[in-house]
Amino acid sequence: MRIDIVSLFPEFVAQCAAFGVVGRAVERGLLSVHGFNPRDYAEGNYRRVDDRPFGGGPGMVMLIDPLRASLRAAREAAPGPARVVYMSPQGAPLTQAKVRELAGRERLILLCGRYEGIDERLIRAEVDEEISIGDYVLSGGELAAAVIVDAVARLREGVLGDAESAVQDSFEDGLLDCPHYTRPVEHDLGTVPEVLMSGNHAEIAKWRRMQSLGRTWQRRPDLLDEAALSKADRKLLEAYRAALEA
Ligand SMILES: NC[C@H]1CCC[C@@H](CNc2ccc(C(N)=O)cn2)C1
């Protein structure tokens, strides 16, 4: 998978692909991340990448042509179609389902804005979709792009070993993750739930599912779409609630 980053600070995002599982995926050639800086494509001796907004108001707006030239250079840097994603608070909320969809592509181009924004004509002509990582404003789209790189990379085949499998990920099945424990069993901070040492894998799976359901119900009822729950799930959630009242 190739991800191109169009940004005034491309090294910022490349750094985010230099560590951990994503860094290893890059080393192993499962993923490559390349930066394209609009300033390298800006005309004139000041190499302008922004200008004042029509209609007045504070701040500056990113110019069309340096961005357009950067996007063209990114497209032409490798074969195959690329999905152009603009990171912006005006975008569709990022979900794990969207991450899975993006991870299925061979090429992404992530467009990172700065200042007050990007000339709307460039967005309309070049951007396939706008994505937001949350309802807040950052000084630039680079951190949002780094989130996409990480979330997408870990879903690519071969990136996570069995030790870190994304299969049981929270949100993979639309629920929050269950609690996790490791050694020691006895600790002044408490002990480990008996069932996890029972060796009974069916019981352990049931307990983990019940914890995921219960936590989702308690912390993120908005995610808990009753309709999506199986009969067994509803029974487990009932047991979780009953245990709370006991
Ligand atoms: N009008 C401000 C806006 C102009 C264009 C550039 C963005 C960069 N900052 C971002 C980008 C994305 C997100 C997000 N939630 O995904 C938050 N912040 C800021």
C-alpha cells in the first residue's frame, strides 16, 4: 500500500510511520509513505502557498495551484488510481468501518490543510472525500493524516503478528474492548478474574463478550444498536446488568 501525504510539513507525518508496527510494516515493504510539499511546487521567488481570503476576514487561504501541482506529482509518482482524502473538521466522522474501507485500497493521497483552509475550487475538483477524526480543530491536518496512516496500516495483511491481532479489536465488532490482565495474579491493585485462569476457552470467550457488551452499554450506549445484538448477546448483557444490581 502506498500513502502520499500532501502537506507543508510532510516529514511530520512520515515520522508517524517510523515507529512500532507501522514502522516495521514500512521496513518490510508492506507500506510506503511519501511526502509532497506544496511549497516545492509554488511559483515566484517567495514560493507563495497561501494568500488573503476574498471577502476579507482573518488568516490566509491555501492557493489552488501549488496544491494541484503537488497532487499531480503524487498521482504520477506511482501507477494506479489513488483515493484523495482531505482531512477536515467538515469531513465525515472517521469510523473503524471507514478505516477498513480505506485499508482495502492500494493507494491513498492524504491532503493536509493549514491556515484558514483550502480554496474550495481545489477541494471540489480534486478531493474524493473529506474525513474528520473528531469534532475539534487542529492547527493542521497532519495529525489527522497520521491517525489515518496508523489505523489503516495495522489492518493491512501481515502488519500485525498474531500477538497483536486486530481481529479482537474493540470496534472491530462495533463494541468496546473487554478488560485485559497479565501477571502477577496477586497484586496490591487487586487480583485477576478467576475465569481468565480457568483454561476454559468457551467460558473465557463468553466472559470477554459479556464485558464488551456491558462496557459498551455503560459507556457508549450510542454504539449499542440492540437490533445488531444476537439473542446470546442480549442474554449476556442481561447477566452483566444483573451482576451489577446483585
Ligand atoms: N478552519 C480550520 C481548518 C482549515 C483547514 C485545515 C484544517 C486543519 N486542521 C484540522 C484538520 C482536520 C481536523 C479533524 N477534526 O479531522 C481538525 N483540524 C483546519
